[in-house]
Amino acid sequence: MRISAAIITLNAAGDLDRCLASLQFVDEIVVLDQGSEDGTDEVCRRGGAVLHQTGWLGFGPTKQKAVSLCRNDWVLSIDSDEEVTPELREAILALPDDPQPAAYTINRISRFLGRWIRHCGWHPEPVVRLFDRRRARFNDLPVHESVEADGPVAALPGLLRHYTYRTMEQYLEKLNRYTTLAAEQLHREGRDCGPGSALVRGQAAFWRMYVLQRGFLDGGHGLVLCLASGFSVFVKYVKLWRLGRS
């Protein structure tokens, strides 16, 4: 099976080296950048990636555009702060040239403030990342995008490591961006919310992650993550409330 890897980037040079190093087994690496100014172009040259530029289209459409730039039908979509583990690499290399499934899920594990999170609803986290672009594609959601397959979906062994949120400053920066995109999407769908409902939703998110999804087993990191996630939900619905009043 010939595979292209597709990555979208924006000032991600600090993570991209590790990501590209884990992808040296694929036949082609395509990076679709949005005007980075941190040396991403040099990292791509060093890692053997083909670099393209585009304006921001939202996560789903931008990732699908990266897929369209690939020359192979089978595409591994990966984020710049992710890394293919050796076990996952071997599982991908063992696939036949023309597999029956239209796509494969990969179990992702994420790192938060220096610790791998194994609960909180973050793990296990099967995500569709390897797919036949003739039978699967990213949807058009601007945030929380996903691959939709027209055919069976199977699972691959191995892990995709996600090096997310090294600092709270980084978390808060992304929180502001992601909650704005999510609130705008809900507003376009005709959804509405008041501040009281936003508070209830935020509290519910915390208790779901911390108790039902056993975030307490991740110790102090789990507590901080669940509190931060509940706050993120609260902020998203406050922004939706403000959009409805404007």
C-alpha cells in the first residue's frame, strides 16, 4: 500500500520535527501551512515534506484540502503535535495493498502538562486517521472535524501519541480560539443559550469527566484537566449567548 501523510500547520515548527521523523515510512508527506513564520519551511525541507500554503478554511475543509493535494489514494491524516509509535508503524506497513475497509481507527493518547492522560474521556480515544480518500473524507465542520467513511471501518493496533498542552498558557490560547469557532458553529445551527445554562453545562462537563470518566485516577493533572475542560464548555456557551444578543 502506498500512503501519503497529510498535515496542516500554523507556527508548529517546535513539534513538527518529531512528527515528520515518525513518518519516514510513508511514500509522501504533504504539509499544508497557513503562513507560519517560525521556520516551518526549513523543518519541512529537513523532514522531506512537500510544503503548500493556504488561507484558513476551518479545520474540516483545511484538512480535506491537504488530503486533495496528496498523490496517493490512502492518506494518513496526522496533526503536527502527534507522533506515530513503532507498533502503529508496523501495523500500517503490514496492511495489504487493497484492503476491504474504507478507513481505520487509531487509538490516540494525549499528554497534558507533562503527563499522559489515561482517563477523563481522553483515553482510549479511537480516531479515524488512515483512510481511502475515494471512500472517505473530512466533513466541513470548522472545529471538532472528523472523517466520514462510505464503507467499513476497522481498528489498527498501536498508539498515536498526542503532545498537546505543555503549559496552561498554551491551553488558554487554544481555548479562546476553539470556543469561538464552536460557538459560531452552534450559532449558525440556530442554537441559543443563556448564562445560567452555560454554567450548568460547564459543571456537568466537569463532573462527567472527573467522576463518570474517572478523571480522578489521573491525580492532580486529571483534576486540572477536568476543571479546565468544564470552564471551556462554560466559555463556549457564554460566547454563544453573546452571539445571540448581538
